[in-house]
Amino acid sequence: MTATQVTTRWVRPEDGGPEVFLAAPAGTAPAATVVVGQELFGVTAWVRGVCERLAAAGYAAVAPDFYGRETRRAELPYDEPGRVEGFALLGTLTTERVVADTAAALAVGAALGGGPGRAFVGFSVGGHLGLLAAAHLPLDVVAACYPTWTLEGGTPLADDHPPLAAPGAAALAARGTTVLGLVGAEDHIVPPEQWARIGDRLTTAGVPHELVAYPGVPHGFLCDHRPATHRPAETADAFARILAALATLKV
């Protein structure tokens, strides 16, 4: 798809849940709907920029304000106080809320008259949320970038349901969801041994997937608002892979 002009706005879903940030092609129906899952720090300027980038490629990109029941439009700093506040807000989320907010975001995109394709692109915490939502909603593609707490218990959410525990992986397989996973090989949160286990779990469950690990790359490498961990070359490759995965959606 060629790049196009986009429009952006915050939208209140019809069900009255938290707002979503919407970026969509200007003057034309989107090809499909893509939910964008925030990092720990909320729907930041970087997350909104990702939405705009996806909208320029022709999609309705919708980022739920997952923390919106507690703090409207939280945009936390990339420092230790920001992480502390982020974990506190993350602890208020439940599977029910994540699924409801994802469904509301999909409905906002569908209302624009686009194709039936449904996807979720999530980053760190957002990768976790995307996989969790996909176990309960029909999503064609989940692009999970360095997804956290996927296999074992101990997730910071209020209810502890790792999305790639055996039941979650089985649900993804039953729905026919394709998973694209992207991680840095030097990720301290998703280390190589865990990445290999994620691949084994998806293979055993029969989930179509592609997992990519970039040598020498740390956690959070896609976010150019954190120069210390951003990796431009790998970011370019990762976004190309994401767009290729989205191109498989029905339009």
C-alpha cells in the first residue's frame, strides 16, 4: 500500500468504556482494523506515532487507553517513577477489561467501513495484551513485539492468566490466529531461552507463527523515544515484517 494522509482523534466507544486513540486514512475506508497495544507507559506520543504510521499504510489503527478507568490518557515518563506508576496501573487490569477494550477498539475501526481483517500489534506489555485478547476474540494476526509474561504466572495484571499457557495457545490455534513475534536477542525480559520455549509452545499447539530474534538487540528497541535502546536498522526490518503480516488480512 502507498502512504496516504491520515486523520487522528480520541474516540469514546459506544459502550462507554475508556477512550481509544484512532488514526485512519483520510477520505477513504481503511483496509482493515489494527489494535495497537501500548507499552507500560501508556498511549504515549510514540504509540500514537505508530498508529499514524499504520494509518498511512491504509489501516484503521486504534490504541485503547487500557489505563483509562484509573487515569485518563496516561502518558508516563520513561524513567523509574514512570515504571513504578505503570506497574501500579497495570495491576488494575483484568482479562475481562483487556478483552472488552480490545473489542471496543475493533468496533471503532469497523465503523469506518473497512475490510473484515482484524489484527493486534503490541509492544512489550502490549504484546502480552494482544496475545491475551486473541485467546478470547477472533483476531487474524497478532504481532507481538518483545511480549512480556507470556508463559508463566506472576503477571502484574490483577488476574494472572499468562496468554501462552496451554489453554491460551490452544485458543489461538482454534481461532486460526497467526503470530508474528519480534524480540532482541539481548532482551533481559524475554531472554533467548524463553523465546525458544514460546516457539515450542506455539508449535505444539499448532499456532501458525514466525518468531524473529535480532542479534545484539535489547528490549524496547522499536521505540525511538528512548535513544539508549533504540535500534534503527532492526526497527526498519521489524516494521517491514509487521506490514507484511498485516498485508495478509482480508480487505
